[in-house]
Amino acid sequence: MAPKKILMIILDGLADRPVADLGNKTPLQVAERPNLNWFAENGMCGLMDPIAPGIRPGSDTSHLAILGYDPHKVYTGRGPFEAAGVGLSLEPGDVAFRCNFGTIDQEGLVRDRRAGRIREGTSEIASDLDGLAIEGADITFKEGTEHRAVLILRGKGLSPKVTDVDPHKVGVRYLKCQPLEPEASKTADIVNEFVEKSRKILENHDVNKKRLENGDLPANIIMPRGAGVYPHIQSLEEKFGLRSAVVGGVTLVKGICKVAGMDTIDVPGATGGLDTDMIAKGQAAIRALESYDLVFLNVKAGDICGHDGDADGKVKVVQRLDQMMSIIRKEIPDDVVMAVTSDHTTPVSIRDHTGDPVPLMIYGKDIRVDDVTSYDEMAVAKGSLGRIRGSDLMPILINLSNRAEKFGA
């Protein structure tokens, strides 16, 4: 049997719940999506729980599971993946945090956890915070995509066992970092000192003065979260014998894939935001299949609309994604097995991740085709794949690509 290539497409956070303003249908059900439906009609479908039924997955743990890892064993926190995604290296003993540029009022209440989804000026802010003098640790701070950033602490006696400064909701005061064990007290104190010192710098920063003049929310606080140390993960080549690459714009996804030993394919216009060039990403993924056994394509836009509570925006994202899928439909080689799914559900009514299952479709030549004709959260539930977990997806694709090792004689 000749081995086939694998294309995994993650429509980040696209799955949803029925929306009243959309006639109690999901954005997927409402949007025109002829190409997604064509793939569903010519493939096999089902539902997937990224972690397990009812478990609310993070973007990090869900991507690990979808790539075939057990997040319960390898996940050490979000920070290290964000660090890898922005090109920073961790040493033993380093503690890394994912951070948000946020907006607080004079009382310290969080007005916006993403500072109006700030996009410009973050590198200027980061350069002024990088190397901030704090006793007990060397500070590295670097911007990521949009409102995201990375903080790395390097020093003796540091621990990732600390709580988040980000309260993960608005209208409440930002939190003090707390130790989860006595040995982490030093780390918590350093984080709190960093937050307060950076606040003073941000208060009168030129970037924020300009944002206020333009009527934009200032990025006047850094909120660290997701502390972790560098995880020891077997590469996909070691684990499955796959030479692999990622096409994505978000630092977290690129960081996870980098830690998994995947190459990163940079695509002009792939911003990780709503303005990302989906067509260019789809074309880049198809080209990459010439050189790689596995290509992993992530498109973030649907998740952004879910977090913003923008149902109409999510419908438009589905239609743009379907245009990307039209390119893939025309150009996908015959020797490729493709999976299309989400890493989690992000309902516009909730504005956060939920534990609902996500739609899954697998397409390729010579695979069993079921009776599903529509790609949406309800239609795929009747498909032949049934309801699987995220960790089941990679073994299924390994088998369908004729790469599975026989178990037994």
C-alpha cells in the first residue's frame, strides 16, 4: 500500500450553538457553504470531543490532542507554547507566561481583556518592558499576534505553580498572582512586581497616548496567565514517522507545532486575525503537501467572532472559509487524506469555549462515504465516524493514509 499525505484543517472555534438572531440556527447552518457541504457529501463525517465529552478545552490542550498527544501527560501550561511561537527559547528552570495587553480603569477594573484587540504599537511597548529590572529574575518580554505577548522569567528557584493575573472576564479587578505551593512564592512576587512596574510605564506610554487621541482603548496593563515550563514532547516524526509543517498565523498554534517538531510555513497576509488571507493559506497548504507528509492548517477567524459575540461576522467567516475550501477542492491531490474540524466550540452567546462537540469531516479517495450531505454541527452527527475524541483523530488518519502499523500477527 502506498502511503498517502495528510492535510488537517482546523477551523478554529467555528463550531457554535443555535443563535436566536439567526433563527435558532448556528452560523455554520446559516452560511452559504457549497464546498464544505461537497466535501461532507463525498466523505465521512461525525462529531469530535477535542478532549472528552463535556470538557471545555483550551486552544492549547485541544491542539495537542488533535495532533495525537495526551494533554494530561504533556501539557505544562500555555506560556511555553506562546514563547516558542514568537521564536523565544526556554532553558531548564525558566517559567513562561502567555500575556494579554489589556485595558483597566482607574479602579483597576478590567474594561477589555484585549485592549480593543490592539494590533499596532505592541512591539514598541514590548521593547520598553523587555529586560525590566526586577530582583530575583531576568525578564524577557515579547509581543505576539494582536493582543498577545510572552513573559519569560529566568532565575533560581522559580516555579510555574502560580495563578493568573488575568481574571478571564471584564468588570472585575485584575488579580494578584498567588502561589499554589510555598515554593512558588518568589515567582508570584516577581510576577506582581512586573505587573505593577509595567503599569507605571504603560500609563504614559506614547503608544497609549496616541491610542487615546484616536479614541482607542489603551493597553495599560499586562496580564500574565498560563505559567509553564518547556514540555518534553516526542516529535511527530519520532511518534508517527511524519515530516510535517504548519500553516497558521497565531503564535500559540505555531508554538505548539514547533514544539512538536513541525516546520513553520510563513504566508504573506496570514495575520491570525479577521483580515487574514485565507485563500493564500489554503494555497500554501496545498503546495506544502509536495514536500511534507502532514500539513496542518489553522484559521483563527471564527474563534475571534465567537469571543466577540459576533454572529453575523461568524457567518461571513464561514463563507470566506468556504471560498478557501473551493481552492482546496480544485487542487487537492488524489494521494491526500484530509480532515476538517474545529479545536473547540466558541458560541457567540457564551463568548468563550464550551464543552460541546465539534463537527468532523474526513475526505479522500477510496474512503467509505456516508449519507451526510451538509457540514454543520447537527448534520454530521448522523455520519459513520460517530462521536470520537480528539486523540482518536490522528490514529484514524494514520490508518486512512496507509501508514498504520499492524497490531498483532
